[in-house]
Amino acid sequence: MEKRIDRLRAALPEQADGILLTDPLNLRYLSGVNYTDGYLLITRTEAVLLADSRYIEIAEKIAADRFEVVLLKGKETVQEVCSGVKTLAFEDKSVTCAALETYQKWMPDVRFVGCGELLTGLREYKDEEELACIEQAQRIAEAAFDHILGYITPDRTEVDVALELEFFMRAHGAEGVSFDTIAVSGSSSSMPHGEPRMRKLEKGFLTMDFGALYHGYCSDMTRTVVIGKADAEMKAMYGRVLEAQLAAIDAAAPGRTCREVDAVARTLLDGYYPGAFGHGLGHGVGLYIHESPNLSPRSEGILRPGHVVTVEPGVYLKGKYGVRIEDMITVTETGVRDLTLAPKNLIEL
């Protein structure tokens, strides 16, 4: 945590005396405390955590070795800790216009400077502690996938499958889910982000996209299985999506552009199913399920050590069915490492 604060100070704009943070994910990233409706003030020499009566005790237990922990009683507390600050950076990507106006009323003599990309840029690169949390979140999700294979029967509904995945993850160490679980079968599998239905599973492809939350960090995986038996066309589609995914993972490396890696999978799939792979190849994962960098045809990003990204090509034939296979990988100094250990062979249930 201290290194993260040091990196933040080093990245502050030259004209800023400090930064006032309110985004819950940034508060947790820098302090380790999972709380809302509070503040962090980090200046060149000081680090102050403001928490109200709901969170003050846990803040004192978790963060008192790195922060001056102050009980938040209202605007007067913010004014007091910010006294002496002339130029203050703020999260202009998450702070509303109304909130900024409030800050300016509270501190009329302070000049505010937008620095929304600063924390986004810092959080883009995961340290060892963050990577360990992401991997543990992924292990929980993989255990849920193994469990769900024995749970699925033709009498289950899509909602049954989604809820069972979520319950299993919560019962086995997850503090929550990374996002709303997707479980879509048959003709609905052609919708990449279709919503689970209260109806029995259709024969054909069943796509499950889900993730666990562990110490604030997300995992993200997708597996497509078959309810019943796959015909030759279905087997061919599944094999081509898997081929595209493996080729993209093999192409990923430090220094490669995100656009280049996306193009590896996209070119292959467009050769078989023109235009049927409509979304980006992947995205960063961390405290938030969609972080930088993005793997897409329009991305300007470059893969660098510390990145954790998904690789999730898919093919979707409207009104018929679809297939998506998703792993998370991390970029190292010498290549990439696949963080997802769940099997990717075609499974028929």
C-alpha cells in the first residue's frame, strides 16, 4: 500500500499540492479499507483518511499505520484537513459537477485540477498482492464451474444456473460477484450479454460468463458447453473460437499493441464467420471488472508487464446460437501467463 501512495505522489501534476479522493475503488486501492462516503487526502508529505462513524473503527484497525485516520463529522472536517492546500487535484472522471461545486463552496480559496486519469493509470498495473487476489478470485470461479457441470440437468432453468454459480462462489470465499452472471442457452446464446431466463435450458450451446470478487478484486471467465450432443457445425464453430483464443494468447507479449492481438483472433474468425465477432477481444480486470487496457480494433494501448486482461473471442449467429471462450492472462517481463486453469475442451452434458 505504501508503494502505491509513493507512486501516486510521484505522478501528481507539478502544480498540485495534493489530491482529494472519493471514489470507493480508489479509496480501497490506496488504503485497503472498503468504505463509501469518505475521503482520502494525499499531499506531498501527508496522508489522511476521513471516515464517518460507520467505518472509523475498521479504518483505524486497517490503515492507521499508513494514514492519519480522522473521524468525518461534516464539511468542517474536510475544510480542516485541506487547510493550507492551494491547488488540489480531484477525480474528474467520477466526481459530478454538483460535487465539484460543493468542494468549491467549501474551499473557495483552493484551485481544483482534474486528474481523473491518474488513478486509472496507476491501477492499470497490478502488483504481486493484487495479482494474488485476482488469482484467488479465479480459483473460486473455477471451482464454481466444476460444480455447475454436475448441477446442470435439462430441467434446470437459465436463472437456476446463474444463481447456483453465484451461491457457490459466495459460499466458497467470494465476497460477491464481479458482475451480473450470464447463463444463456440455445438461441439465446447468440446474444453476448443476454440475460438468464426463467425457462428450462434449451438444447445446444450454453454460455456462462461469471466471476468472483475476492478482497475487492474481480475474476472473469466464460465457458460454453453443450446441452445434449453437438453436431458437426457446432463442433467446428467451437473449435474455431478456441483456435482464435489460443492464437491470440500466443500472440500476446509485452510491447505488442492491443490492436495487434485483437487482430489475430478477429482475422481468423472473420475468415469463417464474417462480422460475427462483434465485440472487442478483451479488457483489463482489477478492482473494477472493466479496466484499461482494452483489446479491440480501436485500442491505442500497448501490453506491458503488470497488465491483467481477458482474451474472449466469440462468434454469434443471430437467432441461432453463439460460442464464447474467455480466460484472463497477465503480462510478464518475458511473455504472458494464463491465469485461468479451467478446461476448454468441448463439454457435452
